[in-house]
Amino acid sequence: MSDQILGIHHITAIASSAQANHDFYTRVLGMRLIKKTVNFDDPGTYHLYYGDETGTPGTIITFFPWEGAPHGTTGTGMVTEISYSVSATALAFWEERLRRFKIEAGEKTERLGEVYLPFKDPDGLNLTFVANTGSDERKGWTTKEVSGQNTVRGFFTASLSLKQIDETAKILTDILGYRIESHEGNRYRFINESITTANKIDLLELPDGKRGRASAGTNHHIAFRVADEKVQMAYREKALEKGLQITPKINRDYFYSLYFREPGGVLFEIATDNPGFTVDESLEALGTGLKLPDQLEPAREEIEEGLPQLIIN
Ligand code: ZN
């Protein structure tokens, strides 16, 4: 087992409607709802997880859908764009599909030698499809409408907007095992070579950028992947040595987490592969039941009544 950071584990963002969020990520983008639970710290709100068949780290996007939440402001100190890897031949399919579903999308553009297609989710969260020219053997979840070469494979990169990138770059290189790969204008791409997918992070330097305000349509945090808790705790020691304030290990039921805010203001998490999403549901049944952590189980009835309606199709 690797004792390194293995790229991105998951990214968590904020939405304003559980139903609209669910329909977009499962129906339009063709991802699998792999877990339906609640925000452990705010059980009146769902916590929805989408990814590939098993919820492989590097494919997982999660949302807190605060019903009716006002839109946040994208800005510095946050993840401001999530890029998904698709096959080179899938971009035309997605251009057509996004148009058909009347999804706000931009023009295909080239960046760092890759063609990408920018679009937004129903809350305005910035997403892109990148025609992955490298090898990405991940299959992605298959639906009736999104299958074969067209599936969303998982993360390609995530872009972080910062007033000044130096201190954040140091966290990536000195703690998390990334190195600078390429650079274009104010975009600096870092790569972690301990894994071949979901292994890039882009830092965008925006000296005059306004600070982002977290609410619907913005990203809450980004989690980096480690194999297990032993590796995780070694990274905790490393972070403490560098003077970072990092939380103790927190049990998130499907993984264990540590959190720290990097100097540029972005909330970073380090999350484990274990135990994974099949810990409380079979592979076939993933995402079908409302799952609660043990501490909230006694309040299940009340929690279920308080949650908004969510029709899973
Ligand atoms: Zn997280």
C-alpha cells in the first residue's frame, strides 16, 4: 500500500436544492448516487455523494443542498473549478447533451495543451470536461443515456483561486507530494505522480481577486486521498511540524478525515480509502437508503420528517 497522497479523494460543494442537484448529477451527467446521508453536523440537510459504481476516490463529488440557500460568490480562497476527465471523443457528445438539457456552457477552448468544455451546474458551480489525452482507464458509471466512451471518468484537476500562490504551492510540494508540471499565464499546474488519475491541482494567481463567499454554487472543501489511517496520521504529523492547525481524526463513516485550512484560505481535508461506501449498503443498493451515523440513528424519524422530498429515479 502506498504511503503517499494519492491525488484527490473528493470535493464537497454547496447546492440550493437536493432534487435539482440529484437530477443534474445523475440524470444529465450520468453519475451514480452512491450515498444518501445527512450533514452529520446539521442533520436537517442531506449530504449527497455522486461518483462511479463503487464511489472510488478521485470520482466523488459531494453536496450539502441547503434548500433555498442564496448563491455564494466564487472568488479567492476556494476551489473555483472542477475538471472532469472524459475521452477525447466524448466532447462532441457532451456539447450536444448540455445544449439539449439547456445547461449553461461555454465554448470549447484550449488550455495547457488540452481541449476543455466549460459549463455550470444548476447552482452555477464551475465545471469543465477535459478531453483527456493521457491514459485514463477509469470506466465511469454507465446509464442508459451516458455509456461507453462517453462516461464521466472522474476528476482530471481542480482549480484553486488564490491572491498569491506561493504558500499554497509549498503545502502541495512540501507536504502533499506534488511537483509543478506546467504553467500558462496565471495558471500553475501541479501533479502528484504516486497515481495516474485525479492527480493534478491547478493554482490560479489572482492578485486583485475578491475573496469568495461560500454558499450555493461554490465549493466547500477539497479532500486529498490516502490509503489508510496509518498514512493519514503520518501526514498529520507532517502538517503539525510545518506549524499548520490540523484537526484530530474524525470518523465520517465512509472514510476518516483530517482538516486544515491552507494559508491561501482553502479548506483542505485528508481522507482515507477505508472503509468505503459498502460499509452500510451492498454495492447494488448504494445510494438507495437514507443512511445515518450511529449517533443520529435514535432521531431517524424526526430527521426523515425534516428533510425535503427527494425523488430518486
Ligand atoms: Zn470532505
